[in-house]
Amino acid sequence: MDAEKLNLLRDLQNNLADVIDRVHQSLVQISNGRGAGAGTIWHSDGLIITNAHVVHGHHHLNVTLPDGRTLPTQVIAYDKDHDLAALSVNADNLPTIELGDSRLLKPGQWVMAVGHPWGVQGAITSGVVIGAGADLPEIQTGREWIALDLHMRPGHSGGPLVDAAGRLVGINTMITGPDVGFAIPVQSVKTFLKEALGAQKVAV
């Protein structure tokens, strides 16, 4: 490989590393007493988004912030059907994630899922979008999904799905095979928050 190609590859790797560093700044771990999932800081006043199944049935939840603090948290909104939950911690001036637009996703687009699979902190898996919409095969119809060709594992649940620029495009939610995962579009998260908490919580 010639020097120019090596430099391009090195630049790409450095850019992706910078992107993930930014994503990690808004990534949290949610402990429910039996296991742990991931979450994303949505608002600097302590609003966190995760999956409903991460917090379901658990009354003593703690969140570990990117700065290492572990704080008790409470569920302030919950939607089992869409597998979304909003949590609140007593903290402010927290780093938030930049929002993308899941409506612009195209098959073949590069994305990365971030979480804590098997307890590995801030681990990343990457792949491409298979498709997006409400009529994807082998999945519940009547709601929006993002289907992904990547290898998510337990512990990615509730964590961010980001595009190549590090913008949040979805919330990791489930796997249906070794290399097929699904995420909830960020536009669905916005609708959930608007209905549950009001329009002021939708924008970061």
C-alpha cells in the first residue's frame, strides 16, 4: 500500500476515534441490580434515554455517568410498546449527544452501535443499515425500525446508534440473529419525549 493510501487510512481511523470519543462523553451505564444496560444523555439537566426493557421491573436503578459518578435515577416516562424509557438523575451541565435524522438513513449507510456488551465499557460494533421503516420483515409491523447488519450483544441495549459523524440516529434495542440488530429511530424517541414530557425536552 502506498504512502497516500496509508495516510488516508490513518486519517479515517483518527476521525472515527474522535467521533467515538465524543459519543462516549454522553454514554451512561444503567445498573438494575441484576445486570447493566446503556443509555444516552439527551439533555444536560440529567435526562437520559434508554430501553424500557433495561429498567422494567426494577425499582433501585443507578446510572454511572461518563465522569465516573454513580447516581440513583428514577424513571420519569415509560413506553413498553416502543421499548423506550426516560430517566432523570440529579445532575446538570452534562454532555449531550448531537442528534441526527433517522429519516435520512439509507441502506448501506455506515453506522456504529455503542454500549457495554458483557460488561465491556463503551464497546463499539459497526456495520451498515439494512433498511428503515414500518414494513421490515421478521419484525413487529406498525411502528418504525432501523434494521442493521452488525453484531450487537447483551449490554448494547439502550445505547446510541450513531452515524459516521457521531450523530444519534437510533437507540439500540434487540438482535434477531448473530449479525442482525434493530434500533428505534431517533425520530420515534422525539415523539415519545414530546408526548410524555412536553416539547421543551425534545431539543437538546
